[in-house]
Amino acid sequence: MIKLTPEEVKECLATTPQITFEVTERCNLNCTYCGYGKLYSDKDSRSDRNLHADDAIAFLSFIKKLWEDGCDTTGESVVYISFYGGEPLLNMPFIKEIVFFVESQLQSYNKHFVFSMTTNAILLPHYIKYLVEKDFHLLLSLDGDENGSSYRIYRNGKPAYKTIVDNINIVKSSYPAFYKKNITFNAVLNDRNTIQGINDFFSLHFCKKPFIGEINVTGINPNEIDLFKKIFRSKTQEVAKERGLQIENFQESTSYDTVARYLQMHSPYFYLSYNELLYGKNSRKSVPTGTCLPFGKKVFITVSGKILPCEHMYVVKTKCTTANIVIYSVVSFFLFSEILLLIEFCFIISLIFLIFSPCPKYTSLGVRLSNDS
């Protein structure tokens, strides 16, 4: 297992194509399957905190310094500045301040900045004019028709479906060009909808094809396993059912992706190509994480100022000391000069525990993070 040098980490940070800010922990919905809700027990505690603009600007200023020091090896490129929650629109002053900083301080470095946001659309009409002006790309969350979306509820238990649909239609009618180019949808598959039903709904009402994902299958609260089993639907099995197929082998297990990824990272019998099989794989450089270089694809800044390689790292509690394995060193905004990730990474150990957990059918590595937005 190799270790990354500070110079390699700096290069990854300087060339990252996406910087995502967890704008706030607050949310105006209380979705039943929320990744931060009662269904799960593997997250840091949340207390309605906001990310401070000063901290985010400190990070962006550090990236700017890396560019000035020649750490960027990509030259002209696109950098996505993304806003995540909670519900990002609950901390709109933060978003405006970051957009202003990017536009006023970072425009002379051969970078084209694209702003994006995941939102539940509850507050969308209040801020749509600004979002259109700044050409935001918006990922709106809705799970299909009224019944399919009935897990999206307010904190008082009332359904949010009508408000969401009404707000989407306001954007669609008021800014048709923006709607067509900049709006995409995300839907969560559950026991009250189907893949076909979701696609039909969005095609009929919004002329869009949504991204469809499952609810998280990691970190399930043992006290809520029955609720999880009720809500969870496998995309693989749903597609097979809709096509009249039956899946009777091991690939139908939700643990399949976990096991496959572990074998890919560690089995001596995994080959990327026939050339590797025939001529060996000595030239392939081992990546410490087994999946990607830290910050090589994304930087995720949490509401508490932690710097993570992506939001999926959030599924591991930061105080984890499993088998005395060191997790990514999550550094303060004010210790950038001492960034050194000693990656004796507990990710693989966690996978092993997941695979052999008491309920392996319902625990595997989630491929995307679901939350209220």
C-alpha cells in the first residue's frame, strides 16, 4: 500500500473538477427515508448548523494559491461549484457570498465555473430569479406521482407533493429555456412507486427523464430495520420484474456491489483488460483508497468545515477507530499547509464488516447518498 505525498494531495486539490459545499444541516422537510433521519444511525449528529462563508472562502483562497503556485496541471478546465444540504436554499446568503467570491476573485485562472445545487424545490420560487441569472444547474427531488412521493413530508407530517409540483410548474412556465436546459430530476425508488411509473410521470408532466436511485443501504438503524425492509426496492429486481425476468443468482443481493468492488480492489485475479491477463499488470499504479485518488474527482466541504474526498465518505462516523485503522485525515480549514493524508484507510475494513454483518441482505455499500433534498 502506497502513501500519498503532500505534493500529490495538493495537485489533486488544484485539479479537482468539483467543489461541493454542505451549505446547511437544516431542512424544511422530514423525508421518511432521509439519510440523516431515524432510518439510519451511522452519521455524525446534526444540529441545524450552517457552513460559514468565511470558512468556505478560506478553502477557495487556498485553491487559488495552489493555482498560483503551479500545482494545477490541467490548464483550462471546468470547475463545478455545488451546493448541498440539508436544503441549500435555507442558507441563501452563504450561496450568494460564495458566488460573488468566485466571480470576483477566481475568474483569471483559465477556469470556467458552473454553479449547481440539489434542492427539494420548496423555496424555489423565492430565489429562482437569482438562480436563473447565475445560470445554476438544479437537481430537483421528487419521487413521481402523489403516492410515490408521499414519503416527502414536512416536519408536521403533512405531504409536500403539491407545493413541490406547483413550484416546478412556476419555473417551467416562467423560465422555459432555463427549465429545459438547467433542470434535472432525481427520484428515490420505494414501495409506493415503480421505475416505469416514475418515468411515465415525469415524461407526461415535466417532459424529463429523471435519475432514479434506491434508498441508502448502509448504516441502517437496527431499531428501524422493518421500516427499511418495507420501503426499500431494488432497482435491479424492479427492472427485471417490469421486463418479465427473474433473477435467481447471487447478483440480486444488495451486497453484490460491495463484494464485487472488494474483489476488484484486492483479488489477484482481477484484470482490467486482456492485455493485463496476458502480459501482467505491473504497470498499474495502486491507488491507496482502492477506488480513486482523494480529491481527484471532488472535494466535499462539510458544514463543520471537514474536507472529504466526496459526500459518500460521510457514511462513516468521523470518530471511527475500527481495528485501529486510520481514516482519512480530515483537516481544519486553517491547517492546509500541513495536509498529509496517511491513507491506511478503514474503508476496506468497513466493507468486510458490512459483508459479514448480521443482516447482509440489507447492508452493502451505497452508491449514492439520499437525503431530504
